[in-house]
Amino acid sequence: MQLVINTYGSYLRKKGNCFLVRKEDKVFEVSVNKVDSVLITTAAYISTDAIKFAVDNNIDIVFLDSYGDPYGRVWHPKLGSTTLIRRRQLELYDKEEGLKLAKKWGIQKFDNQIELLKRLKKTRAEKKDELERSIDEIGQSKERMKGLKGTIEERRQTMLGIEGMASRTYFEALSLTMPEKFKFKGRSRNPATDEFNAMLNYGYGVLYSRVEKACIIAGLDPYIGFLHTDNYNKKSLVFDIIEMFRAFVDEPVVHLFSKRKVKEEYFDKTNFLKKFDQKSFGVSLNKEGKAVLIEALNETFEKTIKYRGRNIKTKNVIQFECHRIANKLIK
């Protein structure tokens, strides 16, 4: 599980073989064996013995901003594996093998989107035709992606264009499944302009921290990407690999809305300036909303699913895939 500290002024320290959390007038303990990572999403106190306890047990401490984006991490200083993996990441960029890897991740993303829409279609007879059209369009994008040849440099813009078209189709389809008051117009990032995107953005931030950790453990360099460009301090590979796992966030978020578990009071409106100093409003997830989302995500990550013939927890799929990528790079 992810231990989440989201109450202002909370205190985290070590007690025996447990983390002890004190927030407001409540105190509780969590066994270190149950914790995968610690997420701190607000102003809080953490003792040095808790930090060492986490490092000694291979638990990362991740600091998230108000939108759910990680802005810092406490992690042990060891490399996850041989530096040969990092060298191979650099070598493959200019080869067709690099394009094949990026295509594989994009195709997996399309497959996940199609499967989710198929599941949603089963319980929404009135939306069946529209959802089927969206599934067909994403399937066409998948086939176009499959047909690409060459190198990343030669095909980057084409790939991004294909992904962009499929993304618009996908989110238009998801909006159809929302309760009327929560329908939205496409993707909006930070700040989100609607409740669905506010929750989705925060969920993606949590997922990002898991993918980055899995890359590090597998020995992959998070900064050496393929499809996403290598800008200063940008963990390009994390942005590449996360595409395969976005459905782990999409589905629980959709279910929270469709099952009427989301309330308007879970969100705050914020002012922000657009171009030409025009004021507009953004939507952010507040403390109550974050708690509901984190609980749903933890349930999803703890579920057992079928993966390459084995029954494993959803959260472990991310680590297994990163190890597979690393192993393939050095074969």
C-alpha cells in the first residue's frame, strides 16, 4: 500500500517495526511490511529515523504538489542495476529497435483503452453505438502505429499525432459515460478545468511516482527516453513507460464518477491567468477528494490480475514490465 500523509501538520516517525502517524488528534501505526511507498501531499513533519527506516526497507518517500505531481523524492543512493542498461538506452535511440520499443508501449496503451471502453459498453446499452465507434477509431490508430518503420527521430511527430487523435477519441468516449453534471470537454492538465480531469491528473501523479520507482529498481535511467524528448531535468523514460499503465488510474476514476461516489465538495475552484491576462478558473482536488481517490487507487493496485500466465497484484505489473524492458535491452 501507499501510506499517504495528507493532513496539514501531520507527524511521521518510526516506532518499532512500524511507521507511526500522528494527525490532528489521531494516532495510528502501520507495519513496514505493508508499505510500498510514502506519499506526502501537504505540510508535514517527518523524523530522520523514519527516513532511514524507509530507506533501509526500500521504501521511497515521495512529495507531491497540490496537483499530484511529484516534486521530490527520498530514495537510497544505489544504482538499480548495471550501467550497461543505461548505455543500451542511449544506443537504441537511433536504431529501429528504439522505435519498436516505443511502438510497443503505445500499442499497449491503445489496447488498454479499447478494453476499458468495451467493459463500459457492456453496462451502457444506450451508449453502445457511440462507444463502438470510438473503439473502432482507436483500433485504426493502433494499426497505423503498427505500420510505422524507421527510427524515433524520423517518426516522432507521426507517433505523437496518432496518439493525439486516439486520445481525443478516448476521452470523448469517457465523457459520454459520466453523469450529466460531470461531463467534460477533453483533457485539461494542470490546472484542470473540470472535476474529472482534476481527479485524473492527481491519479496520474501518483502513478508517475510508482513508474519512476520501478524504473530505478530495474536499473533503467528515468531521464533517457525514446518518444518523449530529453529536456533538462525531464524524466523522459517515465513519460514513455507510464503510457502502458494509465488505465490503472482511468478505470477507478471512471467508476468513482459513474457510481456516484464523487461529490462537488471534493473540489476547489482556483483563479489562473490565461493568455492575454484573461482570467479563468481551474479545478483542484482537495483533502477529502484526495482521500477518496487514494483509497480507490490503493484498492486497484492491490487487486490480483492475470499477467503473462501468472496471478499477481496489479502494482507488481509495473515492476515486472520495467524488469522485462531492462532485460531486453542487455540481451
